[in-house]
Amino acid sequence: MILNRLNISNYKNIAEAQLEFSPKVNCLLGNNGMGKTNILDAIFYLSFCQSSLSRGDAATVRFGEEFMLLQGAYERRGQVENVTCAIQKGKRKSIKRNGKEYKRQSEHIGLLPLVLVSPNDWNLISGGGEERRRLIDRIISQGNREYLEALIAYNRAMEQRNAMLKQGFNDALLFETVDMLLSRAATAVNHGRREWIERFTPIFMRYYNEISGSNETVRLDYRSELNSKPMEVLLRENFSRDIALGYTSQGVHRDDIELMLGDELMRRIGSQGQCKTYTIALRLAQFEFLKQLSGITPLLLLDDIFDKLDANRVANIMHIVSRSDFGQIFISDTNRQHIDETIEAVGSDYRIFQVENGVCSPLQKGGEA
């Protein structure tokens, strides 16, 4: 899959931008705070209908403006795909594919597979379980429609049950109905996550050791209350406690992945370089997993990946992404030398853009010899 053109209007600090991309390597060069990451985030938004950085859509609209508009022209499975995302104050967010608006935004997820490697990936190691659950859900949902539907159904039933608990409902039949819906969705989500961890872990281990140049033992341990008891049993056993708390205390919304180095948690013993290697390996494994699942080569976005890595690890990463199984790549950095070394390593058609105060200008391009 290729993103050929990107038009941006009023996205964060970018007033206007019209960008024509290389089918291989696209580099964004500029100082911190100039808008490089916002351009990558706009590409991310077109795939996921939300920002990778902002929790709400209002924060994506440029300060003082009334609307935000993103337009992407893609080549996917030999067909042209035009995707538009628009936000206007006081109106519902609009996502369109080839001019036709989606009835549900979830229908769009998975159309444009994408993997983003960013400094915020540190939160996968240092943050709470919510960060790691979001990783699982985003990976699986891009290639598994049934999983996404089960996850949506689970969250909807969870909201209803929690509202009933908070308001003190005592209708046993209504709880039985909601619990049945919740249990059915939870079982599907748990099954999807267990299946994912089995397939994903060997891919991740291979990338970690390829980047680090070592044979360190790394693994991902999936922790879920449903691994030992069915959801309906958990709900029944904890019903009195849930009434007292006013919310559902057990379920797949409490799942987590323990990121292990040997027999210890990575966040406890890992160096900065090891932690950065760990998160990049997770993302490259995500890339390969999505490609296998969808049959489409995802876009790869690399935001400031060189920090905290030694020269050998950087060289190993560049060697990996230069392989033919990787497709279109977007890279941001403050250092022109890093950009030039990346282009030399990948050795393909490229474009370089200078980003300054939200203005993105073509700086250099080159083709294959």
C-alpha cells in the first residue's frame, strides 16, 4: 500500500500542506516542535480516525480555526483509495472513503494498515495496563473484523452494566441479559488475545535479537482473569462486590501483557537502550503480523527513533527496514546526518521535506539508479 498524496488543513500547528510522497522513503527534517510529528500523526489519523497523541478530536483542530480537514490519496491492492477525515465545530466527525461517508467509523479500521514507532512507545513499558491493552486491540483490530466487533460489544455492555451498578438497579433479569452479552463478547476478546500472543511472540523475539545483536531471552506474558475462569463465573462470584464498588471489577478490561527480559519485568531491569530496542521490536513485529494477516504491506512511520540507541542498533534497524518486505516508510528526525544515513542504507527512491513552524517544504528528492 502506498500513500501518494496528503493534503492537510488546520491540523494542529499545520495551517496548510500539500505533500507528494515517494513510494519508498520520505523524510521529515526539522527542529523539535516544528510540526514533523504532526504530519506523521495526520497520516496516522487517516488510518485510525483518531490522533496517536491527542485524546480528543477538538485538540486536533488548529487553534483559532473552526474546522480540520485531512485528505489522503492511496494505492491499495491496485486500486485508488481516497480517504477524507473532517471535523467542524458543532458537527459530527466525518470519515469518507471515495466520497462515501461511513455509517460507523469502525468500518474503516483495517482498510489502511499502519505501524507507528514513536518516543511515546516508552509508555508501553513504563505505563499501566491500559497502554498495553490498546497495543493489543489496535494490532488485532486492523486485521480481524470479528475481534473489533466483539471488543465494541464488550465495551458497550460494560458501560451499560456499570451504569446499572452505579444507579443501584436490582432487576435480576436485566443483569442476567447484560451479563450474557458481556460474557459472550469477553470470551471472543480473550480468545483473540490468546491466539495473538501465541503467533506474535516468536516474531517479536526474532526482531529483538536481530536489533540488539544478542541472544537475550525476551517474551510477552498475557495476564487475564479469563485464563482461569469463564467471564460468567467471574461476574457471578463478584456481583456483591461490584454492587458495593459501583462498577465491574473483573473482566478483559483488566487484561495486561507483562513485558519480560529473562525472568524479570523489562521496566525494572532494562537499560534505556534495551527498552528502546524492546519497543521498536514490538512495532516491527506488529508490522510483520499485520502484513501476514491482511496481505497488505502497512505504512511504517518512524518518529525520532535514533535517540538512546547506539550505532550498532541503529545500523541493524536500518538493515531490517531496507529489506524488500518493507514498503513505504516515513521518517522524522532533527539531524540531517541521520536522514542521509537512512537514505543510503535503504538505497531507494526518496523525498526529503523541511518542516519549520508548521510549514512543510520539499527539500530534496532522488530516484533509484
